[in-house]
Amino acid sequence: MAPSNGLAALGGWFEALPFESLLIGHCLQISSMIQPMREKYLLSYWAGLLLATGGGVITSLLLDEPVPFFRSNVLGVTWTLCWWLMLYFPYSLVFKLHSVLPVRITTKSCMNVLRAQLLVSRVDQAVKLFPRVPMAPIVLGTLAACGGKFIVDAVNIATGNHAGQSEMAAPTFVSRSAFQGTLLYYVAVHVLRTIGPAEGGAIIVTLFVGHGIIAELTGWNLDFTYPFARLGHAISNTPMPELAGRGDAAASKGPAGSGSSSSKRKSKAGGVPSRSTSAQDLAKAGKADAKQA
């Protein structure tokens, strides 16, 4: 019982964190990820807002609920202020401050706490609304934690700013962690019932936040979802999407292939993209940052 009680206490501590503070950190982190799009202010505003709230937007639409930024003024005002501060504050002072490691770790942790909490709440909600239908909590939980990436990929494709494959065509850590986290929580809490919702929520939040902190500290990708994805594809005899059609050179890179994006992002974190940057370069930079979310 002691470990369970400890997990429950940890889960209670995560739940007690002030939502407004988490939201500010979340919005600042998302704003930093779309900073390469600053020359297109309207696109950066809406793409960033959808990236920040996409999981809530998609699942709300599926559940016939108001989308998050229509429920109150808090989210819209917070996002607008954070977006302006990160992208357009004079001399890019806020962006440069955010590039400092402790600040970056703090805002990324806020983003991951909210991401994990939304996943957990949507799984719990789906179990109540759609009992004995496993697809409902699995789909809703997964979309809650990665829906923003799917929406922004569609926006970038529609506006001609997309470079490379979309998240849906070649899933990365973003969607794999969403799916695996959802499956872990749903099976442990609602199927096997080995732990309660508080303990399960603590595990998911800890996994997401811990990965973000370690990745920032080391500069390595550290994708803990990759081995499970490879195992699943091997058992089901389906191809790993990120390796499909890329030849032997891409296949030889293995899970570390996307790890270089972290070091690239860190090398440019202290500066501001040149105004001569092309749309394709902006999209590539944005995609590299989004992979670290």
C-alpha cells in the first residue's frame, strides 16, 4: 500500500498545481516552438493556438462540447499575451530569456503536466460516457495528448508551409507517447484496476514531465516510446512509418535519427530567425521544435 499511497499523494500534488500558472508556462512553451513563424503573424497566432489547444478542441468536438477557448476568457487572453511576448517583445528579450535552461525546463514541464492531465481526464470521461467500448477512451485519450500536432500539420499543408511528412503519416514521439500513455492508463486503471485514477494520473504526468526534463538536460531525444512501437509493429507485421520509403540510409539511423533536432534547437535557441528565412525553412524549424513537445 505504501507505493500506492505515495503515488496517490503525488497525483494529488499534481492536481493541486495552479491551473493559471501551468497555462502560462504551457502557452510560453508553445509560443517558443512557433517562433520561426514570427514573420507570418496571423498564421503564427492561429497555428500556435491550435497547437496549444488542439487536443481539447478535437475531443470537445467529438463529445459535442464547447471548444476550450470559448469556455472562458482565460485561455484566449493568456495565449494572446504569451504569443506577443515570445514573438514580438522588443529585441526578443522574452524569447532570449526563455532560452535559459531552467526557464525552458519550467515551461516545458507545465506543458507536459497539462498534456498528461487532459489525457487522463478524457479517458476517465470516455469510460463513463461509453462503458464497455474500449475504442472511445483510447481514441479520445490519444487525441487529447497529440491533437494539436495533427491540426497544425493540416494548417501548414493548407497554407503551403509544411515540410516533410505529417505526424499522421509518420508518427513521432508526440503521437506515440499519447497512444502509449493512454493505453497504459486505461488498462491499469479501468481494465485491470490495479491502481486508482490518482495513482495512474501520477504515473502518466511523471513519465511526460520526466522525459521533457531529461531531454532538455541532456540534449538527447530519449524516446522511450520507440522500443514499444518497434515491438508492436514487429508483432503485427506492419512497417514503421518513419522508415517506410526512406531507403536503407534512413533505416540505419534507428531511433536516434530524430535526436539531432534537440541539439539543433538548442544551438539556435538564443537567437532570432533572420527575416530572409524562407517559408520552407520556417516550416522545417517549426517541425523540429514540435517533435520535442
